[in-house]
Amino acid sequence: MIEKKIIIIEPGLIVQEGLRSILSSTNGFVVRHCFSTIEQMRLHPYANDADLFIINPTLLDLHHHNSVRQQLGIKNEIPIVALIYSFIDHNIVQQFDAEITIHDSAVQIANKLVALKRDNKNENEELSEREKEILIAVAKGMSNKEIADSHFISIHTVITHRKNIVKKTGIKSVSGLTAYALVNNLISFEEIDN
Amino acid sequence: MIFTQETKMVEVALANHLNLHIIHRFGIAFGFGDKTIDEVCQASNLDTQIFLLVINSLNDKSETEHIQLNKNQLLQLLTFLKNTHQYYYDYYLPIMRTTIENLMRACSSQTTKALYRFYNDYEAEVLHHLEHEEKHFFTYIEQFCTNDAFVESMIIDEEDHHCSIDEKIFDIKNLLIKYINTPEADMLKIKLLDQLFHFQEDQNRHAKIEDVIMWSLKNQNKTL
């Protein structure tokens, strides 16, 4: 399962660490960084490498004419969640994709974040016809070069197909993929043993 | 949890079922009553610090403590590793083999045959890895401890082996859970999965001890 990377921006260390600890035991999420201020987050080289932001709205300039998203400089497709434990103006809270409060249980927090998850449609996809062909070739013990030559594609393309096969099946080793191909009747024992 | 020399051995044994194996592999016999770790180790001619180092690096989630090991300690750890291998050969690998063969008997189809074939590959790799370790790593420790002479630095490629074995066990579990649909044999599948989980955890613990030794050897080599 591909984990969603989270960045937390919260001034209080106790709250920051508490949230980190809760999220680290939540399946499907990993806390990438914690920052105490927005400025700190902006200066960090990997600040953009996140799938989800959790921010204490008191850190924002609440009278600013720009929206929350503009102030933070976060792309539209990345959800921003408010972490609330004091009174925050309704107009500000509305600008967030979700809100978690300090009274939420771990399960409530998890459910709110899961509801935000987008684009996980790739995870359970069936193998394409092309990928099945490549998988059969791998099961027969062919090298990347041999597969590339026999299918008239580049080695680079073969590697990309193989990566997608691993991602879709969850099987990494060559003997494992062979077993997968046999289990799914893509290939017979005779074909492998030849 | 961190154990100390004053901890009762029975507490170690009850804290985690895998600790039972650790105690056994150190050659400690059960029936130690309420004796502390230190008392039991002394009675069994074991270095208490070594026992604590092993048991704590396997039970505590924090970073493993790296210390300089003396020759006597290294030899005690070597015995421990040898006992672990013996356990795999005599006990654990045969148990898993029996389970998968029972699974085959319960439902023989292309599906279970494919799994069986994969398992055979996996087992062969495990055996190869164990033998490789005995031939190189174990021999190196022995030479290091018996001769004072400098031994040519050993080739350390253990990590690759562990990695590929781990990958295969992960795949077997995935195949069993996600792709093999034979409801009539699900109890046997669970039994096999139970054993695979146990074996994997045990092997990870085994690798951790090897790291402790490796670190110490590398460091001593530098100072020679």
C-alpha cells in the first residue's frame, strides 16, 4: 500500500508529537515533517513533497485578503486540514478541506483523513494485456533484454512494465511472479520447464 | 522494555514467546525458578552482558547498542547463532514443509502446485543462505577468536541474501492471502501463514544479532 505523506504545521510541541504518534499508528499515513511555523515549512527543501497538510489555523494571518491556500502556497489538488483547539472564525474554517479537533479520537481522525484520499484507483487495477505478456516472459525466465527484443520495445519500457506489474500484483520476486502467472492460468508448467 | 541483570529470567520468558527461543539457544535449561538473569547466566557459564545485549536489542525498539565484544563473548554469540541454525534445520524448516505438503494433499490443483514450486525455491534459497553464512561468517568469527593473527577482511554480502529471502517470504504470504482461492484448505493456509510470520520474525531477530557481531568485528579489524 502506498502511504500518504503528511506535513504537520503546529506550534505546540506536545500537540505536534501527539498527532505524530497517533498518525504513525494509522495505516496508510506517514508523517513526513513537523514544522512550528509556516515560514519554517516554506524554507524547507522538501516541503512540497506531501500528499496532505495539517495546519493549526492560528498560524495564518487571519485578516489577510488571500485565501488560506494562497497564503500557504499549496497546490489545489493537495488537501489542507485544520487542526483546531481554540475558537476560529467560521469563514476561515470553511476554507479547509476538513477539520480535526483536539477532542477527536484516533479513529475519528483516521476516518476524516481517509475521506480526503483521492486517486487511489491505481492500486487494485487488473494487469493490462501488454503487462500480462511481459509477466509471461518474466515467468519463462527471459531477461529484460530478451523481452525488449522479442516485443520490439526498449529495455526502459520493459522495466516500466515490470514496475507496474509489481505495483499491481504486490509480488516482487521472479519466482513469486512465476507462481502468480501459474495461479492465474497465464502460463502452464510445461511452458516454464521448457 | 529494557531488561537488567536483576530482572527475573521468568519475566523475560513471559514477556514475548520469541524470548523462549532466545533463552533456549543460549543453552539455558528451563526450570530456573525465580532466579535473576545474572544468577541464571552465572549458573550456565554465560556472560551476563552478552545475554542482556541480545535480549535487549531484540526486545527494545530503540537503536541496537553497539559494543566492542571480547573473544569469549564472540564465541558465546557464535554458539548462539549455530544453535539458531540448528533449530531451523531440525525443527522449523521441516515443520513448514509438513504444513505445505498437507496443504498440497488437501487440494491439489495448478494453484497449489505453483505455490509448492515457489516454496521449494524459497526453501532452497534459505538453505543456501544458511550454508553460506556457516562457511564464511561463522568460520571468520572462529578464526578471529582462535588465532591472534589478522584475518583478511571478509566479504560482507549478507545483506543481499537477507533482502531477497525477505522478498520471497513476503510474496508467498501475498499469494496465499490474495490469489489462492481454495476455501476448503483455509485452515491449513492460516497454519502455514502463522509459521511463515514466526519464521520471518525469528530471522529478522537473527539478522540483528549478526549485525551486532559484524559491527564489533569491523571495529576490531580497524584497530588491529
